[in-house]
Amino acid sequence: MFYVYVLIEEKSGESYIGFSKDLKKRIVEHRQGVGAKFTKTGMWHLVYYEAFLSKKDALTRERKLKQNGNARHQLLRRVKGSIDWVKIGAGEEPWKTTRSIGRVCKRRNALS
């Protein structure tokens, strides 16, 4: 199996989309600061993943989510409840914040 996944950093609310053949191992690596430069700091939480039988399909989906702002925005809206739980775990009250999912997308895209 091949996986496309979404991580959320608990304090900043920034999102990261990645691809892996071994999802459990990859999540551990993110938490240890190994691999992607973007996730080397902070506490990252898995909020969503998709499983594919084909590596090509998984890489195509990852690319689509990273390059297409609308696809990324729709996915992050779909998992908003999970993102809110990550924020609550960090001591934030998400229903009182002014930051929207759209702003998280724009900030992450600006860093790319």
C-alpha cells in the first residue's frame, strides 16, 4: 500500500501533505525531525490519510493536493473537526480563533 497523508502542527496549525509506503514509520520520522525540512520542528499530528494500491496513483494525488489550492482547501475543510481537536490538545480554543483553514493553506503555500 502507498499513502498520502496530512499532518497538522499543533501550535501553528500549519499543514503538511506527504507520501509514504510505510505510514507508521513515516509519522515517527516526522516526530523525530527526520526527513522533510518543513516538519523538523513542532509536534505534528496525523489528521487524514488515503491508501492506494498503485504508487503512481498515490504520487498523482499528492501532487494534485500540493499544487492545486482548491483540492487542498477542500480536503482541509473536510478534516476541519480533526484539526480543531489538534488545536484543543495544544490548549487553543479553535472556535475563538480568527485563523481560518483558508489562511492556513495560503501561509503554507507561501512557504513552498
